[in-house]
Amino acid sequence: MPQTLTVGQLIRQLQTAHSDLPVYLAINPDWPYAHRLERVVAVSDAPQGAVYIAEYGQAGVLPPAVRTELEWATD
């Protein structure tokens, strides 16, 4: 079931990683590539306030271990 990730949930998950590690976005289980991130923009206009993370281009194929952790098929 899809779920919207909140800023608080994202921060808690990121706190377990080393602060110098690069961050990538895994986009599509059928075309598993890693994508670079560029900027974070917060829009606080009610009622549609949200945080947006801008994608900055493809960084390569998503490693099989990452696809396994995300429960995406690796064939």
C-alpha cells in the first residue's frame, strides 16, 4: 500500500546513515536506476504544503543488493 513519507520519518531514517554518504533516489523497479538529488524545496502554502526533492540526473544502474533490500525483482 503506498504511503506518503513525512519529513520526520525521512529524518529518522537518514539519522542511521553516516553523514558523509551520498544520497541517491531509486526510481522504478522495472527500470532500476539510481538518480542524483539536487535541491530540497519546502512549500508551506496551506492546504497543499509539501517538501519536494529535485532529481539531478541518472547516476547508474541500481545495485542488486539495493533492489533486494527494496524488494524489487533482480532478474
